[in-house]
Amino acid sequence: MRRTLCALLLFLLCNDTAMAQAQQWPAKPVRIYVGFPAGTSTDIVARIVGTAVSPRIGQPVVVENRPGASGIIAASLGAKAAPDGYSLVLGTPSTHATAPHVFLNLPYDPIRDFVPVALIGNSYYVLVVAPQTGVKTVKELVALARSKPGQLNYASVGEGSLAHLGALIFSEMTGTQSTHVPYKGSPQSILDLVAGRVQFVFTVISTAQPLHRDGRVRIVAVAGPRQAVLPDVPSMAESGYPDLKLYFWFVAFMPVATPRAIVSRMNREINASVSETKTSTLLVEAGVTPEPMTLEDLGALMRKDAERFRQIVIRAGIKPQPL
């Protein structure tokens, strides 16, 4: 009886502490861990949303870039952060969907260690080729790869990233072989693409669109439906590969023990921010389609995509490796 009473008192004390913590939040700046360098699509999205959310919560929202290991370094820091509402991770499929199936010793569990807070939006991947290849269509890239088995290089932002998986699936679908060249972030990979050191890459629209517009690279297909920001670019379906669909979501996560009241508040503030015309326009210009969701709908999406991306890893033929 005494043990039960002590447990009840402890529960009530913790609950009261959590409620008081939530009522006082935020009392200091909020930090967003980003697993990729400044200037990458994830960094751009974090800064757009952070700028919009800051006046709504009355505190600065600071972006902290911790690049490396396909975003896993930043996600690890977020998982270990105090669950007090002052640390978020801007997660992606690479950090919260594919990583558990790609790495044997992942230092966090995407389901057990995090709570999804808000879906900021989605961005479809595009297939981009170096100008030196002379390639203008997916068909021409396939023909070139078949004529030079193993001689074309493709870039990614790391082992197990969606860019890596997309290229593996593309190779499997087309019966081609190319060499993987991993980078810590998309800026360097794109620079090497422009220079012709790698021949193609799957990446998000915001990374490639300015260079495509200037003629420094060529986007030959969208791995999804046609996009209004790329009116001259066909879909992979139009190019003969309807089953190659890759999209990249941007989801804010907090440590799993963060008080529900804080999670709910941040969900409302981010949803309201991305629904504002100014923020929505900036996201669309960055190649991201804003898609605010309730916590319940977001939880269902994360469970669904955990299985979807697991199947992508299986299809790509990747066997889990140590980090």
C-alpha cells in the first residue's frame, strides 16, 4: 500500500512539474538541429520556419548545423537533448525512416526516442545530370550508362540517404551500373556535378533549380508529378519509369518525453506559420509543398512511411552496415 502511494505521489509530482514547465514555455531561445550544412534544402527550410515561428512564441529560434552521416549526427544530439521543449530536430526520411534499416548501430531509435511535432512540407526529388554528359533526357542517360557500365559516378549526401537509394533503384530499373560517391551535403555534390566530376544525382528541387535555370546543370525528370516551378521538366512516369517516386518530407521532432502541451503548442505554431502566405511562398520557391497536419495525422503518416521506406531499402538491395 505504501509503495503504491509513493508511486502515485511521484506520478503527481512529475505531472505537476511537466504542467508547470509547459505553462512557462518558452522562457529562452529554441534550437533546431539540422543534419546538413548551411545552404542545403534542410537548412533553408529550418531557417524559413524558424523565422516565422519566432515572433509567434516570443523567442528566437536558432538553427544549429551538425552535418554528417546522412543527418544522423544531428538526430543523435536531438535524441539526447533534455525533453524540455527547447530542442528540435528537423528530420527527414534519411534520419527517421531509412536509417534504422541501413545502419546496425544507429545511436537512436526514431520511434522510441522522438515524438513527431509538425510536418512542414514535402519536396519531390529530381534527377539531375552534368552538362558535360550532353544528356537531355532520362532515355539518353540510360543509354549512356549502358554504354559505359560502372564508369558513371552518381552523388548522394551519404550512405542510405534517399539520394543513394533513389540512384540504386534507378540502376535496378534500368539495368545499369554506376559508382556511388557520397558527400556530407548537397552543395559540394552539386559543385562536383557542375564540374563534371560526378555525372548525375537525385536531389531535391531547391538544390538544383537555380543551376538548372542558369544552364549549369540539367534536370531531366521529376520523381513524382510535374512541378509548377519546373514547367519544362517531365515526370519519371512520362520518361518511362512510373514506379520511381521519391519525395522528401521535412518533419520537426522533439525528444519523446517532451510534455504533450509543449508538443501541441509547437504543432499549432508551426502549422500556422507554414499556412501564412509569406512563409508558404518562400517554401514553394524552395521547392517544398507546405502540408500542415494535426499530431494524430502526422503520427499515422510516420508509421506508414516507416514501412514504405523500409520497402525502398529492401528493394535497393542494401544490407545494414555499421556506422
